Amino acid sequence: MRHPADSKALKHVDNKYGWFAKEARNIRLGLASDGFNPFGMQNVTYTTWPIILIPYNLPPWLFKKQPYWIMSMLIPSPKSPRMNIDVYLRPLIDELKDLWEKGIDTWDDKSDHPWLMNKMSFNNEVETREALVPLSGQQKLLPLVVRKILPKEVVMPLIQLTRFFSALCSKELVEEDLDKLSSSIKETLCRLEMVFPPAFFDIMIHLLVHLAKEAKLGGFVCYRWMYLVERYLRTVKGYVRNKAHPEGSIAKGYIAEECLTFCSRFLDVDTKLNRADCHESTTVNEPPSGLSVFGEMDYKRRGQTTEIFGADEVRKMRHYIITSTWKNYKNSIRNLNKRHEEHFVRWFEGKITKLYEKGEASEHMYALSQGPDHRARVFNRCYINNWLFRMTTIERNLVTQNSGVLVRGDGTTGNMTCTSRSRGYSRDKYGVIDIDTSRFRYSNEPYILATQAKPVFFLNLVNKPGWSSVVAVRPRNLFAMLEAENEGDMEVDLLDVGI
């Protein structure tokens, strides 16, 4: 499952109401509500309940953006509406039923709508502009902390619990995996019952048994949890200017924000709706086609210097680039010696040059054989593969870490391959990897391709100086989406860095 439309609940709706499912532009809405104190004062018992509608037709990277949400109504009350909330919701339910039964005319982006020609009702001009361009868009730390300070019978269920939530909250769900989670969480709760007192097991602990089944019915957890709504309540609280009439201030602020949102989509100016995200480049940081060595990078960051590399340094670069990108290259026993490293680059350059002169080699292959420029631009940070990487020298006074790099080895190209108990590397019984950061391997291969870099972060071990635990992470704004519409040739564009 990659979208709520893949859930069993929405599939049941599609099967029962086929006429609704035939039109992809029919709106599917999610309803959310929560109460908050608009004054920000804890000694005031006053709650306001906004009712929010979230369109599920949008892709994952847009549905959680606040400009696309609809605050349909506000429930003012000195106290919580409690059981009377259905009375307040009655007008909204009537409008939704009317929308379901009768429908409403709206903008049709895929056809010539009569409104385009209706100049008398607007500015006496026929609308000829193009349609709007769609806008683009603790659990891992707990095992590292408890594994050294608590007994095994306590650590094991806690680690199983954290992995259960990590799998449940992922951006791609597989029905078979959810079945396994339903089975494994029962074992985890049994382990917890052997350690914690009975008072610990209230209804919230029992709720864990039903979460995996609920995900099968309702789809992604991130589409249904309240974290996004609670952040939105903070935005709504900022609309309050007149504390005598907080609901009026919220309504006025929301309408003003919505008007500016609609108007800004027609203006050719920089707004928060079309502004690129933090560290996001205007160009795609992925190879356009062919060899990955030609992928573009964001070189607009500060801290740029220029260095000239010697012949030996360039030879090492060219050797690694060629052996990493040329699909026809294969290692053998004889190739893994120093003579091969010294002579292969020159042989490859001559071989490809002759093939290129005969028209038997591509432009990319010829450019690869000629090697890189001896002049190199050196940056203290770069943005690649949806992640920001920085040098350790500029992170000394920062609380964040973006200097960890992971390159997966294939066992043949000389990348590091370690056993469970090798020198400078260890994997404990819980699957946590520790490495000795003071040891360096493969100093004769100091380079990687930027497109091979994947992020990790290191946590220093207090009881082992110089050692750190390694935790792999996923880019926040990367989603697994289908590239093809036909099910026969579906491909998934997903960056998998593992855990």
C-alpha cells in the first residue's frame, strides 16, 4: 500500500459505489477535529474545536500541506462539546450528503469549461491562460539506550515494540508484512507481561493488537494520525488577535490566508506555495540518463574552494569511477592487484577512444574514458539523493548531524565487508551495529560517487571511547510511487537505506 486508495476500506467503497469510482476526480475527504485553548493560558478552561477536511486525492507529499486543507467549521464552547458534537456537525453532514447525492459544478482542468468563455460575468475577457501547474512536494534511539543498561528480558520486548511502530509507520505497507506484525505484537505483549506489573496494561496497551489490522483497513498511519492536525492547531492559534472573540479572529485569519493562497497561484512571484523546500535544488540531483557519474549536484551552497589534484589522485578517481559505472567491467583474481590499478585506466582510455573514432562508443562512454578535470570544486556541504551532507568540521558547534555517509558494498569492488565480529566492527544480539571510528580501511580507495551516498548518523558510546553506533535513516520527503499506470510494467522509485 502506497496510498489510502489501496486500503480495504476505500476499495470496499469503490466496489459498492462503482459510479463514484469511475471518475478519478471525485473528491475523497478525511475529517479530523481536536480541541485547543485559543488563549494559550492554562488557567482558562476554554476550548475551540475546528473541523478540518483533508483531500485524499492528493499525492502523499501534498496532502499534509496546510494550504490544501479545508477548515469547514468552528465549534465554540467554554467546554468540550462531548456527546453533543453531532449537533454541531449536523450542518456539515447535510452539506456532505448534498455533495454526495447531487454534486456541485466546479473547475474542470481537462476540458474547455463554459466559464472560460463567460466573459460577461468576469472581466469582459475570454480566459486563455494555461491551467495552474501542480505544486511539487525516537523510535530508533530507544534500542541504543536500553541495550546497555537493562536486562535482556526487558530490552528484547522494548526493541520489538520500537520495530513494530517503525514498520507500521513506514511509507509503504505490504499486506503480508502487516499480518506478520499482527502476530509478532502478541508475542511482544506477552514478553512485556512477564516484566511489567499488571497495572501497566491498560486499554491503550491492548490497542496495539488492533493497529496492524486497522492499517489494512484504513491505509497509511501517517494519513490518519493527529500529529499534522496538532501542528495545524498551532497555526490556527496564531490567528487569534481579539481574545474577546477568538472564533471570529480564527475565521478572519483563515479566510485571509485562503484568499492569499488562491491569488498567489496566479501571480508570477515567489511565495511559500512555489518556493523550493530547504536545501532543495532547482535541478534534479539524479542522473538524467545513462551513467550515474554524470548526475547533477547542487553546487550553490557556501564554502566553495578550488583544489588541483595530482596525477596519482586523478588516476585513483578514474579507476574507481570506471569500475563503478561500466556495466561490462568484471573483476577477476588477476584484476585485483596493484598492476591492474596502475594500467587499467590508460588501457581503457585508449580502447574507448578507438571505438569512439569508429562510431562504436557513445558520447557518455567517451567522456568517461577521458577522465575528470584536474581542477575540483570542494564544498563543505552538498545536497544529493534528497539529503544534505556536511563536513564534520562545520558540525562541531551544531546539535544536528549530517556528516554520516553509507556506501553499500557488493563484495566484489573492494567495498568493506565485515563479519559479525571483525576488528573495528561488531553487531550485538539485538542487531545494532557498532564501529570503531578511529580505524580506517581501504585508504587506497578514498572516493565514492556522489549518487552512491546514503545517510547514516553516529551515536557515541559512553563505555567505549572511539566507538559509535550506526543508525540508517530515510529521506523525509521521499515516497514509493508507481512510475507506470499499467500494472504489467510497474516500477517503484524507492530509496532503500535499511535499518
